[in-house]
Amino acid sequence: MPRRIRTGVAALAIGATTAALGAAPAPAQAANGTIGQRETVCASDLFVRTQPNGAWMGTLYQGQTFLVEGPRSGGYIYGFAYGHINRRGWVQDGWFC
């Protein structure tokens, strides 16, 4: 009899853990920018550069926006950085909400 109780308790604990994990919201995933869209930055900070992997000219912070104008090059995308930067440049793609 004690064996059945332990087995039942273990099964109950595993079931509760599985239910809790299944009910948890999925983590937010950053997305690539869509050309023609004003995207919101999901990263804590995102460097704006003069060219792909080029000189730094400013930083966009989470919640700020970037108008994706294209083209893409080596994991970077060209567009207009709004806010205090307020100019065109390149950012790493894949860090938008």
C-alpha cells in the first residue's frame, strides 16, 4: 500500500509540474524587420551604424522605433532611427518586437 501512495504522489507532482509548464506564457521572441514598417526595438539597446559593422553613430533603446527601408546586408538592415538619433543608418536585424 505505501508503494501506491508514493507512486500516486509522484504522478500528481509530475502532472502538476507539466500543467504549470504548459500554462506558462511563451517567451517573447525578437523578429526581423519588415521593409516599409516602423518597428519597435525589443533589445535593451541597438547600435545605429554608418554602414554594416561600421562606425557607431547612436544607440536605440528598448521601445524606441526604427523605420526599415532596406536593403539587408550581412545581418544588418538600413533605415531611419527615430528619437534622439533622428537619422538614417544601419542596425543589426532581428532585434524588433
